[in-house]
Amino acid sequence: MISRRDVLTALSGLPLAALAAPAFAQRGQSAQAMPTRRFVGTERLPVIGLGSSKGVEEIAKNGDDSMRQVLRTLVAHGGRVVDTWPRNPANDSRFGQVMNEPEFRDKLFVTGKIDRPGKDAGIAQFRDIQRSYGRKRIDLMQIFSLTDVDTHWRSLKAWKASGEARYIGVTVSEMRLHQAIEQFVRREKPDVFQVNYSITERQAEDRILPMAADLGVPVIINRPFMNGAYFRRLEKTPLPPWAAEFDCQTWSQFSLKYILANPAVTCVLTETTNPEHMEENARAAFGPAPDAAARQRMRQLIDAMA
């Protein structure tokens, strides 16, 4: 029998347009909307999303308009995944108000995370998320960094059964937790899980992404830019001319194109408060993907800068 992993391996050299069927174009726009990939059942998700935690943290200091502009840019390109890490009720509530403004209402796929140990603390955090975001049902509830995972997993399954969470999953963003999340995913088969992966943090290629392909579990990627360390490392280095072969114009697109060339990936979360940067990130979803030879060249270039 041919496994899903075998199929994905065969597809890995295809351009992004072949790996991700295009979403419908927004009415009145001629531009192609962002490509999507299989999520759960018949649902598909756009391949570039927004990691919002740092931007939301800055709302009290800088106001909420930058996040509004970033969301506007994401949605204009057909994106809709907004990943949250609720920590400050005041900031979260203001972000919730933005997400519920008419131009965004019913256009976003909103996630939340539980990061407090203890059943009661986790339930209280979930209720805070529902209130802050003005949503009785959260699209995806996750356990952050496998925090008290056995306790909270029972709660997440109950929220899914009640319809308060459409999907449930877990997240990690550190290599030290890769073995633990592999064991959890094999045992519990969550709807989806998050893991760190980029051109500079490629360890997920060894076991995590092949496992997800074998099991048919969707994967959301975090830390595509290593929380900014990637850009600091490359700030004085020009983009190689050969990156234009796969429509890559910026270092952000360099890492995103590399990630999206792996067909086990469903969606990549990019974190920014700058709408121009969101524009760059979103455009990485379009055009050709680097083939196997190009990806090897990308790895060699990055490794030579270590």
C-alpha cells in the first residue's frame, strides 16, 4: 500500500500552486487568493497565518491600529488563520474587538492556548478567551508547550464534544519537546499540532514532519524566523540572485518558501506588527516552490553563515 507520506514525498518537487489548491477569489478582485491546504475533513486553511502574541502585547503601549492593518493585509490576500496566546485580559479584549469589526467578522480562523497548570486554571483561561474574543466557539484550542497536557487534554476533548471548540491540538516551539510531542501525537491523534520549523531550525524534518505525513495529522508551523534571530543573522547579507528562480524577493520569503515546499506543512504562522511585512509574508504563498536541488542550495547557504 502507498502511504500518505509516499504521496507527499512524490509531490514535494511540485510548485506551490500544485501543492495547494487556490481558495476562491474575493468578489471584485482579479488577483488569485492565497493557496490553501488540507486541514481536517473537507476544511482547508490558507498556508500563511498570523502569530499575534507580540503584537497584542504592544496594544496597551502602541494602540490597536497596527494589528488592524496587519489583519487587513492578511485578509486581503486570502489569509484567515490568527493564532493567539492570551496573557493580558485588557489587551486581549481590545484585540477581540478588532477581530469582531465588520470587515473581519466571520473571515478569521481564531485559535487559543491554555498555558496554566491545573484543571480549574485551564477552564478559567478558556472562559477568559471566550469573553475576550467575543466567541462562544473557538476554532482551535491548543495546549501550549504540552503544559499539564494530560489534565488539559481531557478538558479540550470535552469542549470539542460540547461544540465550544471546533478542533483541538497541542503546541511546542523548542527542540527539547520534540520527542514528547511525537509521543503525544502518536498516542492521542490530535486534530492538529504546532511545531517550530524554519530554514535555520530544520530538526522537525527528521521525525516530526514525516510522522505527521504518515498519520495524516495537519501541522501548523511556528518560529519561521526564530523570533527575529533569523533576520539579525542575515541583516548584512544580500539575498542571492538565484532566489529569484522561485519568486523569492526577501529573506522572510526565503524561509517561508523553504517551509512551504514541504507538503506535510499545512500553515505557517508569521508574527509581525508591520503590514508591509505581512504583505511580504503573504506573497511567499504564491509562485513556484524551490525544488529539491534549490532547497539543498538554500540549506548550504544558511549553514555556511553559522
